[in-house]
Amino acid sequence: MGGGGIVTLTHSLPSHPPVLSLQIATEGRGTLPLCRPGFSEDVYVAVVPESAEKGQPLFNVKFVNCGRGGLVRFECSNPFDFRIEADGVVYALRPLTLSTLPTVPLVIVARDETNQQQWQTQVRLTPPVGIMEIWFPSRQTDSSSIGQLKRMKRDWVIPPINVPENSRGEFPQDLVRIRSDNDKNRSLRYSVTGPGADQPPTGIFIIHPISGELSVMKPLDREHISNFHLRAHAVDLNGNQVESPIDIVINVIDMNDNRPEFIHQIWNGSVPEGSKPGTFVMTVTSVDKDDPKTANGMLRYKIGSQNPESPTSNMFTINNKTGDIITVAAGLDREKVPQYTLIIQATDMEGNPMYGLSNTATAVIRVTDINDNPPEFTAEMFFGEVPENRVNVIVANLTVTDKDQPNTLAWKAVYKITGGDPTGRFSVPTDPTTNEGLVTVVKPIDYEISRTYMLTVVAVNEVSLARGIHSPRQSTATVSIRVIDVNESPYFDPNPKLIKLEEGMLAESTLTTFTAQDPDRFMQQSIRYTRLSDPANWLRIDANTGRITTIAVLDRESPYVKDNMYSATFLASDNGVPPASGTGTLQISLLDINDNAPHVYPQETEMCKKPEPNGINITALDGDLNPNAGPFAFELANRPSDVRRNWTITRLSGDYALLSLKIGFLESGIYEIPIIITDSGNLPMSNTSYLRVKVCQCDHNGDCTDQQHIIAAGLGTGAIILLCFVIWDLSLSHRRDKERQAKQLLIDPEDDVRDNILKYDEEGGGEEDQDYDLSQLQQPDTIEPDTIKPVGIRRMDERPLHPEPQYPIRSAAPHPGDIGDFINEGLKAADNDPTAPPYDSLLVFDYEGSGSTAGSLSSLNSSSSGGDQDYDYLNDWGPRFRKLADMYGGSDD
């Protein structure tokens, strides 16, 4: 048989009775190599009358049995309006009109009652229509009917032309005829424009240019293009427009040619275990490309299967229109069934299983965990031990089991100590990996106080148990902890220990007893003491008793005393195994006594020859504290006598005084003023301090301008005389040695009549004067200016200054003779050299001139007359200089 065709039923209009017949194209009756049972066509198109009476035959379908011999029974999808007999004729069960005809295709099913095999076909019911004519210009109504043609007024709204999609008929198929009143008088040409005609997709619609018949050239697909908008034109042979264009709308009628398609083939959802019936789970969605306004696109959902079918086979249901899945039964338990798999079916034609198209998807529902299983200890009693005084150590591991999903809040355990630890010495944190409870010591434990602990520990989850679930007895356990005794360090109490003493306490004085306690009451041990830190080395501790005594005088002014406090550290060690030790600090607060005399500050100052103002501000410093320090008393010393004659001192306050000149002018030089300062302590202390005053010539700014003269003046006249004498002695000795080498003298040098002065075999003034560079006397002009010492800084090798009057610089007078001139030149260079060597060092002169080796020294003049100078200090330089002291001192001898 020819399958897959579309059969169209026609009837005569209008006088013939509405007897309908199906025109079916059949093949010849020749023997076929293969016969397939089924309907002759997949789709029938039946043209029904405008009205039909009850019981009126409408159309018939043909079923090919292929000689099977079995009984085939027909069924209709609309048993309320139609009945089909065994011969395939369909009858109306009630009066029908065009308005009451069903809009959906009628499905005919043939079922073999022997093996339940079935076949189906569709019948599309359409009203009887002829080819519609559309006229361009006519404005009058023409109700005449020529054959099957119908006239329409030009100003009518042209109804859309409906064309079923997927038509299998012969092409081209005529749809409508376009006419114009002007084609009676002259020849016209018709054309259409728009998408589907002359615009993409082109070639779907064509119009006969002379007859105006509009035809479709191929099957249409509504899911691709649901309608077409064309425009019809009429022109004469010259191409002139005869009529205004008219619009034609062609609608593509939907057929159920698309199955529902799920957006996802696998849908994932979840639902908490223990959920009540009616709990929403998830929504699945399917789409159908057919027209959703028709049954072709109206979907219905249902659950095809559930796996596993536990505890029942219908744990879930689905809303057949929305696709919402909800629970319909209680008993969801993740620990028993963690996941369900549902097969969801979507069917169009409003879910009609007879002629609707279906598709399936998978819904995976995961049952999520809730805290419906409390943690339970694996044992009722746990044990542990810990040495005393140890902290942050784990003494026991508590293990639990929990049936909830691992690593969730409903599985993670939290441990709480509910008894046996009133002082909070233990904690039980949770191991994040194993979920074990780690019993940890967080505060030191003393064996001498408690030797064992019995802890009560409860295990719960990080989230509360689900409603209605209670903690069992297995969620509580007991932990027994034994404390191990260890040797503990002795400790001083108090530590540090503070005592207050007066400074100046003599050696071998007992200060205090500093002892330590041994916390090990159950061990018989002895303690020995040693000194650990004693910065000033003042103290000693008895090794057995801890008695502390002094070995030196305690001095509050010592640099080891900070803020009147002296600290020493001692060590106490026991004889345990292993030995233990502890340290203690003794703090001694030293009270001040008057053991330091005051002194003047500053120790050096400078002033101008004519000072303005005529005074120097000074203060007193005392290492003691009040009241053993200020206020101070200031006075000038009685000796030398010129101090009180030239100076006066006035007390300004308890710590300050003003040193003033009694005279209006003072020679340039360095003066040391002795000042007696007395403090206010109980048993006051006095001290004579020397204030060094440098007097100089000043400029208009008050700055010294003759510092080099002051420095040179510091050498003194006596030093210059001594220097000249030594130079002469060296020159004489050098000449005598050369004469010995040049001539063979007849007499012994020791008997030389010229050698009538005592011979000196030593040079310099002592051990402190042997390290000077004498080459500086040979080339004084090469000295760098930066090496000139500033005013106010006294060189350590400089001649000591005394309060006697200073010697001014004298100008050198010419001296006859070779050696005299040379000595005067050297004297002048020494007077003007600020970096000259010490007063009693040698000036080396590389001079070998002619003249007497025993020239007289009486012709040498110093830089001043020296008549009023005191040269008695030369007597302190040894017997060699006493003669000079007598000569220049002006004594009666």
C-alpha cells in the first residue's frame, strides 16, 4: 500500500447530500514482496460538511491487514463526537457544525487484540472551501457565484490565508486568485512581492502572471516561518500600475511535528532528609517548538520511574503542568538512601498518550544531611597522665562516632568539660581531621595540690540536633588523668626583694637574709645559694643560710646605681635529680649621705681684658642629693694674695654665684682662681676648686683675637731661659766633638779649661717628656693651622700653671756674635709657635757656626725685664737650675 500520503475528501455543493468519501490512492493487487500492516496513510485530510446530523457518516480510513487474519479493533481519540466502525467508517455521535469541529487532529488507533500490537493515524478535519478570489477595484457587491468562486469587496479586510505546514500534496498548490476589473478591457499582468516571493527565502510563492493564481511551491515549516506577508500588484503590458497594491497574509497552520525537548537531560536537586510531605524539591522544564496556543505545544509531565523504590515507590510527585517536583511521602533518610533517580516524561497534546509526542529526562535528587545523629563516644572511660607544671600538652584522645555526613557541621564534634575541672586547667579542642577530642593542659598542674583529675566530657555537634532528636547516654564520657611528680625549681619569695639602706655601709656588714622555698614538699632536698649577678662586686651570700653581707662600701654615686637603686641576682639550687634552680633579685634602695664635696662648674672660661659686664656666672655641682647638696656657700681662697685683691665673688642663689674683677683691666694670659665651695649637708663638706680664666684681647663682638699670644705666654719666661741654656749646652758639646775628630788635642777633654760648667748626661725633664717630636722645632712654618689648639684646652705636657702673675712676651734685642743671633731667632720662633713642644723639651738646631764655644750667657735678654717676677719655682727643678733661680730671682746671695 502507499503509505505516508495525505488523502483529501471532496463533495458537491450545495444541493447534493453531504455524503463524504475518502479518495485513497492504492497500489495494484499484484503480489508484493513485503506487506506491512497499518493504515494506508499517516495523515488523512477530511473535508466535512458545514453541518452534520447525528449518526451521519463523515469519512472512512483504510487499514491494510496483509492477511494476518487477526481481529483489529479501531479506537478514536474523541469518543464523545465520533464513532468508528470495524470497516473504518467514522460517524458523528451528535450534531456538528463548523464552529464545533475540534481544532486538533483526530487520532485513529488500530489495535490487534491477539498480540496487542497497535497502529495509528491522524485525520485533519477541514470545512469545504473553494478557491478564493481577491478583486482589486470592484466597489459593488456581487453575490453571484460562478462555479466555486467567491467575490470580495475591495474595501473588505482580506482574511489571512491558512496553509498547513508539512503538506505532502502535489506542488504547486493553488491558494488564491488575484483579479482586477480592468482585465476585461485589456491584458494585465499580476505579480507578488515580499519575503517568500522575490525576497529571501525566495521561490516559496509564485503567481501566474495572466490568471493571477497564487500558489505555494513547497511544504512550509511553521517552526521556521510562522507567517508570510506578501503584496499583490496589477500592471498593464507597458508596466504601468493599474491597481493599488493589496496586502496578503499567509499563516502557516501548526502540526504536531515536534517532540518536547528538556532543557537539560540530567536535572540535579536536593531535599533535606526527614522532610515532610509537600516539601518542594526542584523544577524540571521542557519546551516544544510547536504552537503553544494549540494542543501541539501544550505539555504535561509525569514521573516514569523512581530508583530506588525505598521506602516506597512514590516518594515524589510532579506537577503535570509546571514540572515542580515535591515530596509526597515521609521517610527520607540520608543514612539509608542518600540519592534518588527519577525518570521524568513530558508529553505534548496535553499529555494524551494516544497521539501526543513524548520525551524523557533524568532527575537526580540528593538527600542532604541534617543533624539527626548525635556524636557517641567509643568508650565510657578514657585515661591519660601528665607531668606537673607542663602546659599545652595533650594527655588523652577522645574518639566519637557520628552517622551524619563527614566534614559537615552536623558531623563535626565539639567537646565540653562539664565537671572535674573547677579551676579551668584543661580544654578539649577538636582535631579537624579525625574529629577526636584532644584533652589538653592549659594551666600548670601542681602535684603537691592534686595528684589525679576526673573530668566529665560531653560531645555535641557544631549545629543543634534536629527537632525531636535527643542526646543519648553515649554522648558523655569520663576522663581519668594522673599527675606525675617532677623536681621543681626553688623560688624566692618575695621576688624581687627590696631593702633600704644608707650608702657608705662598710664591708662585712650584714644586709638581709634572702632565702628560697622548695615546692617539692614530698622530697627531702637541700638548697644552696650562689651569687649570679653583682655588677659592683659589693655583696656576698652564704651558701647555706642565704645571709647577704657586704664586701665593699656601698656608694650611691656609683655608675652601677640607677635611680638610687642597686640590683643583684642570686641563684638557689636544690640537689634533686635532675637538679633544679631558681633566681631571685635583691633590690637595694640606697639613701644618700653627704660623702661628696661640691666643685665649680664650668672649670674653664674666658673673658676680655676690659670685660663688659665685669663678671662671670658660675655654679656648683655636688654628687649628693638634697639636703646634702645645695644651697652652697662660695668664697675666694686666701692664697695667693692677689686673688682677693683682683677678684670678688657674690652669691646669686643657692647654686649660683658671680665672679667679678675688682680692677678694670687685666693683662692677657691664663689665670686659675681658687674658689672654696661648701654644701649644706649635716656635717657640711667643703672643697677648693680652680676656675681657669683665659684673659684675651677681644674684638667688638667680644671674641678673643690674641689666642696664640696667650698660648705662647703659657710657656713662661723661666721656660724660655731654660730652653736657651740647653741649646747653648748642646751647641758647645757638638762643637767639641767635631774638634776632637778634626784635631788631636794634647789634653784630655775632661781637663779642658773651657769646660768649667757641670756636665749633664740627661736630657729632658723626666719620663713623661721622652715621646715628643723634636723636629717641630726645626720647621715651625710647616705646621698646619688646624693643629693649633683652641683657647680653653690645656695640653697634658704643658708646664703647670700657678696662680702667680704671668710673664708677658718680650721683644728680642739684637745680640752681637754668631751664636747669639741664632739663639734669638730660635727664641722668636718658639714664642710665636702655638704647637711648640713642652716647656722642658729640647729645641734642636742644626747649626754649626764659628765662634767661641764658651761664649758668655750674660748677653742674652729675655722677652721682659723680669725684675718683678718670682723664679723660686726653678728650685723645684733640681740642683742644676738653682743657680739660675738665684741669678734671676734676685736673692741677696
